[in-house]
Amino acid sequence: MWTCQNMSLHNVIGIAFNLNSQQLIAPEWTKEPRFDITAKVPEGATREQFFQMLQNMLVERFGLKFHRDQQQVQGFELSIAKGGPKFQESAPEPPKDPAAVPPPPLTPAQLRPTRGPDGYPVSLAGVSGAATMGNRASGQWFRVTMQRLVTELDHQLNKPVVDATGLNGKYDLALHWVPDPTRPDGDGPSLFAALQEQLGLKLESKKVTIPTVVIDHAEKTPTEN
């Protein structure tokens, strides 16, 4: 089941097409009306299939019409720093036991991050993602591509990031940084420094070409349930 409450059409479109704010070109009014959506997701659906289902829902219920384009904007390029990457490819994923019983889903309390002795959020064992507490942030990602990493960096920097590492495998990564080093409690590495020191990667400010989705038409009122 996928649910959202009090969400703008602009945000729902961004989720459905897996876009950041600069990749979505839509009428300003799409940021105003708010919707509650509950949708059933078939068991076993992949991440890509889920996004396609949301897109189909927007076309069917909101009459969404769009086209794809490209745009050059100020962003960042991720590349390998001098000395090379400081991580290895993930070990092969073990075969799944079809008879194994999946563990129960984590509760909201279990998903809530805790703070370690060094002040950084403690990541949940085996769970990919990033967490911020105060002016401390931590992230860990398992069996991820560089494209998944640049998507995460995109969200953290609120600017598009393109991958120029040339790395095509899947990797286990861990990172901790200070979101705002200019604050009085900013005694730690910035995201830029952390990437270089901990992962052997570097971010450089550059003009980058990003894919965009342009909304040509959408109805302000969806069809009824």
C-alpha cells in the first residue's frame, strides 16, 4: 500500500517520475491543491514498476500530459579523487531461500534514528539511507550504483549531481558529515570533504545537462474514485 496525505500534485509528479525540483517543469498552480492518495501496490512490484504505476495513475486520474526534454543548469559533477576510490564492490548477493519467512516490517519507533557517542546518527543495520540530527548527518547504502549515490547527493545539496566516476558496479558505502560547517557546532567535515576523505570521491561545481519532464496539461480536479 502506498499512501500520502496533504501532498501537492507537483510533489506527486516528482515522486512518480523520480525527479528533483529542477527536473520538473510544471505550472505553478500544481504546487497549491493538496491531495490524499491511497494506492494498492501488487506484491513483488519493483521500484521501477511502482514509479510506472504512479505515472499511469496521474495520466488516468489527472489527465496528465507531458514530454521529456533536457536543460543545462548549474550543478555538480561527481568524479574519482586523486588516490582512487576508498571502497570496494559489494560481495555477490547470496541466493534467496524461497522457504524463508520474511521478517516483520520495522515499526516507526524502530526506524527513528538514534545519536551515537560522536553525535552522528546511528544507521539501522542493513538499512540503506541517510539521517540528520541537529548539525550531524550519516548515511549508509548497500549494493548501490553510483547513480543511486548521485541521486542521494542531489537531495542533500538541492542541486543536480551527475556521475562522472566511470564506476559501473554495486557498492557498500558509509559516510558521515556536517550539513552546515559555518555553524558554531560545525566541527566536522562538510559533505564535500567527507566524500573525498571517506570515499575518495570529489564534487566539483559545473554546468550540467539534466533530463527534464515538462508538464503540458493536468486537470486541477481528478476523476472520482
